Amino acid sequence: MMANFFSNKSDTPELKAFFDNYAKVDGAKAEYLRVLRSQGRYLVAICDYRTKEDFEEVVLRAVLEACRREGFDGDMDTHYHEALRRLDEWEESRDSGKARLDFLTAFEEELEERYPDYTFDSLREGLHRFEGDSLNIFKELPNFLRETAFIDRILFTISMRLKQSMTNWLVGIAK
């Protein structure tokens, strides 16, 4: 009844019957509630807490279901959707052939190596379903790749400088 109360105006058949019955018990309170719900509505998102998922996952899933039920087909702006947008962006960049660095291929390879139970598609599906593990993996891998690329670059630079120094030293000895 509470979901009906919050999600409908007081002139819907369900609430009219409720207020008529309630008026028999407390007419003033029934009228007060009828006026209170006469304008606007609330989106009622009923969460399924029987799972062992994080609170955020449960709430996002419930809100998405409520939006679908109410016919809302707009874009939701969550960090899960941002992760999906970023994956699409990396995929588009790779497929266009204009990427200076094929980050998505490195991401996929690292995903396969570090998380063998996941594929690129299963990670994407997990993000669509608001699965916290998928989001955590998405957040972790780019950071790991950037650190690895940075360390590789530092090692390359050090080795090149060392090689140049050794070459200069050897040339100096040979003279």
C-alpha cells in the first residue's frame, strides 16, 4: 500500500478506495493524506536485499527496474555507465586505427592474465548489471597498465642512458 501511496496520485482507483475506507476510521486524517498525495509522484524502487551484493548494487538495480517499469528510457549516469562508455571509447579508438596506443588490447590481455574467469564481454555484462566486482576490476586494470607503462618507460630511459654512458666511457678509453 505504501508503494501505491508514493507512486500514485490520490485520484487513482486504488488510492480512492483506500482513502474511502480510511475515512470510515479517521476522516480528517484520510483527507489530509488525500491532499498530500494530490500532486506529483515518487519513483518507488523496491530493493531485493536477499542477495549478498553491496548496497549500492542493490539500489542501482532497483532504481533501473523502477525506471523501466515507469517507461523511462533515458540515460542513467552512474560510474558503471561511465566505465561502459570508456570501454566503448577505447574500442572505437582501436577500431578506427587512429589510436596512438592500443589501450583496449592491453586491457583485454591484462584482464585475461589477471582474471581468467572474466572475458571482455563478461566484464561488460557485469557492468551492465551493476556488479561491484566488475567495476573494481575495471578501475584496477587501467591503473595497473599505466603504472606498468610508466615503469617500462623509466627502465627503457635508464637503460638507454646507461648504454650511452657506457658507449661514451668506452670511446674515451679507446682514445
